[in-house]
Amino acid sequence: MNNKVKKAKKAKNTKRLFILVGISGVLIALAVFLFFPRPRMTWYVDEDISADWIRILRDNPPPFSRYEIVSRSPDKLFPSGGFGFIISRNGPQGEREKDTPFTVYNNLSRTREYGDWFALALDPWMVFYKHRDAEPQRTFLDNENRRGSILLAGNDNSAIQAWLSQIQQESPGAFKTLNGTFEDNKLSLARSYPFQSDALSYSWMQVWPLVYRNETAYLYAPLSQARRQPPFRMGLLGTARFPEPQNWDRYGLQAEILWAKTEGTEQQSEMLLDTLQWLKEPLTQTAIANTFQWIPAHPSGYAQNTISSDSQIAWLRSSYIWQEVF
């Protein structure tokens, strides 16, 4: 009888020991969890788009769920010792034309990568017109053209600069330098082409209603400008790339690009592989593009409407993308 009691006590003590060991393990694990924080990645985002990026991450949670968003200014480097992604419209330096402010990214639509950077979305400049009108030809630049109006939001220097940039492109991806100041070239542009009256004083808000008048009219503008139009207006629009001369065998697009780049050590970068893949997925890039009213860089990204679809086709068929660097 005593032996049975001793065995029962021993079994009870053993069970109690296992329970204590289990509780101790849980407590140790909890202490490690609380006092040794898990790694947190950084989204280093241009200051003027950080609010948009917060909304993108909120509506489309990335695989790496522990993160912080830090506003990026051009003169600051990625936080020391941190890891994560830079998200910026100021990405890699492309191929620069000597003595001109233009940078060119060749074959970007095919690779969607340039150095350590990769493209997420684009805002291409396109020519917009009523879809019932003829697609613009190179002759629409001629001063003798009387078949319609060329519109210019001349109150915005970026619209003027976009036109000047097209004039400076003397062969595919090669640019010449314009003599004189920006103001001189602006006035010369207004005199040389048949823009609407008082073109230099028009804002984007004032110039868009002119597109929808009965007469034929063409407007060179960023896609994002067109996508801000009311849906019933957007449905009336057609779009085409800026017409290049007939002897050109390839073409490029002027566009603003949203870039991304991985930052961190090799070991840290391994932790970001799932998020890197997430950034490159068509659905993610579609969500990013729609937030900015742009188009996704991925060829399988979804175009929101007809003008976005036509702009996306132009992007995918382009030999190069170019922009002006200030």
C-alpha cells in the first residue's frame, strides 16, 4: 500500500514539474517577445506623397506588417542601420544628354528596372481630344493648320516646358539645347504655334472645357490631369502619343515615374523578399496607380478606363521614357 502511495506521489510531482516547466517556457517566450522587439522595416517615402502611401498600405496591407513610414527629403539618406524601401519620384539617373537637362531610360517598358530601382507606376504625357475627332498627326503642329485648335495651359510652366521639350527632341531620345531664357522661349512658343487666344494665361481648369467644344481641339497633358475629369467627360476623350516625325523608327514618352528601391544588408533584404514580390505584383501596382491617377508599370496591371488603357499600350510599346531634370 505504501509503495502505491509513493508511486502516486511521484507521478503527481512529475506532472507538477512538467506543468511548471511549461509555464516557465511560456513566461520566457513572453518576456523575449515583450523586451526584445521584432524588427520593423521602414518605408522611406517622398514627403509630398507620404499621405497617399499611408492610404495605399492601409487598403492593401503588405506581407511585412511591422513598419514605419518616414518622410523623405532629397538631401537626406536612408535611416542608418534601418532596412526597407525607398519610394520616390526622384529615382535613378538615366542617360543624360550633354548640356541638356533631359534624362532617358531606354527599354524601361521591357525591364521595368534601372540599376537598383524598379518602376511602380507612371504618369505619361499624352495628347487628348474628343474621340469622334481624328487622331492627331504631325501636321497639327503646323502653323498653317486650320482644322482645329491646339490648347495650352500656359499658366502652368510644366505645360510650357513639356511643349518646349518636344521641340528640343530632334531625333529619338536626342535633345538639343534651346537658346535664351525660359521666358523668351515661352513667348516664342506662343507666337510659333496656333494655340488658343491668351494661351499663356489659361490654367488647367480653364483649358479643359475648350477640349469639349464642337470644333476639333488637342491638348498635351499628363494622364493624371485627364483622369481628374468627371466620368461623363472622360468618356468623350480619346488619347494618343505626341506625334513624332515620319522618319523616326521608334518613339518614347515623356512621363513622371514612381520608383522603388530596396535598402538594407543582405540578411535584412532576405526578410523583404515577400514584400518586394508584393510591390511588383500587378494588383499592387494597379492600386498604387489608381491612388495617383496614373497607370501601373506592370503590363498585367489593370487600366481604369479607355484613356488609361491607351496610355498603358503607348507605355508598353515605347522604346524609351524621358523626363526633364531640374
